Amino acid sequence: MNTILIIEDEPGVRMTLEDRLSAEGYGVKSCSDGITGEETAIKGGFSLILLDIMLPGRDGFAVCEKIRKSGSTVPIIMLTARNTDLDTVLGLRQGADDYVAKPFDMAVLLARIEAQIRRSSMSEERTSPSLSSATFGEFILDREKGSLFRRDVEIPFNGQEYRLLDYLLANPDKIISRDTLLDEVWGYDSETSSRTVDVHIARIRQKLGESEIPRHILTIRGRGYKFIF
């Protein structure tokens, strides 16, 4: 059974999520403050975390950052009541996989949860040794370990960043639209904000040391992104 951790301080929202997720067959654990939520998340055992931004004790941005620094790659969907670009970008930069604005449509949230868990748990069988890794520049993407290395040093990636980079590597020299990336990597339709893609691309470039001058992931204005070796 997939278990979801809810970190949400509003009793009504928390209870609604608990009831609906339980009815959908998920195991559910909930916390009402940031400090307890962070400690619980880091202990692990969850398939996904729903994380509110405005929390007592410690806000969702700080909690998300701590979870990622602990080495956890569990999918995190942030819940925001403000739905501003600043909140969105900051949450994604701290390592969240996606965000949903309150008040949210439960059917949409459930679809996002299902897509994140499905993508996270997917393990493709690779029968050819040539598909077990990919090399570009000084980097090696080890698909068997699900990790990226630079000169034998592992670069910390969360699950969504890894899946995005892996998809781009598998489709070199092709211009790929944001809508296609949302569909193929996130499993969402195009109504999701493309800002999610842009922020994840920016994070990958930063980790590759290519924030200022992109070498491998190029922006094709008005069309999307292209990966080159």
C-alpha cells in the first residue's frame, strides 16, 4: 500500500485529505506543524508527501529543503493558498516536485498524486548494457542506480530532476515542448503551469554548473528545450 504523509495545519483541509485519500486506498499519516512534519518525513516510509507552505513552527519551504538535504527523493507536492509565482518558484527550488493551489479540485489533486507515485515507482527493464548508463561531457547518468555522477562524485538529484534529465538524454537533438515534458515526465496534461518545467530545468543546469552558459540543455525560444551531447 502506498502511504502518503500530509503536513497541513488547517484541520478542515487535513481531515478532508485524510478521508478522501483513505477512501482511495492510500495509507495516510498526518502532521499539523512543520517541525513534527519534517521529523516524520525524514524517518521515511512514505510514497508521497503533501506539504503546506504556511505551517506553525517551520514553514513548508524550510521543511522541503531539510527533507531533500536528508537525501530523500520521495515526491513532494506543495500546497499553497497564495498561488503566486514567487511561492511556486521558491517551492520548486527547494526540491518540490510540483505544487497545487488552494482551494484545489480533489480530482485534480488525486490525479497529480497518482502520476507522481507512478513515475516515482517506475523501474524500466533495460536489457541492453548500452542503455544502463549515458555519458555526456564529464557526467555519467547511471540508470541502474538512478544517479548522476561527475568524476565519480554523485550529484544530488531529486526524483523528478533525474527523470527529466533522463528523458532529455533519451531524446537528444530534438526540440521538446514544455507540454510534452509535462505529459511524458510528470504525467500531467498541459493545463499544468509550464513554470514547473522551467524551474526544474534551471535546477538541473545549476547542478551541472551551467547556469550562466548552458552547454547541454538549450532553450529554444518559443518552442521548448533541446539536449545536446
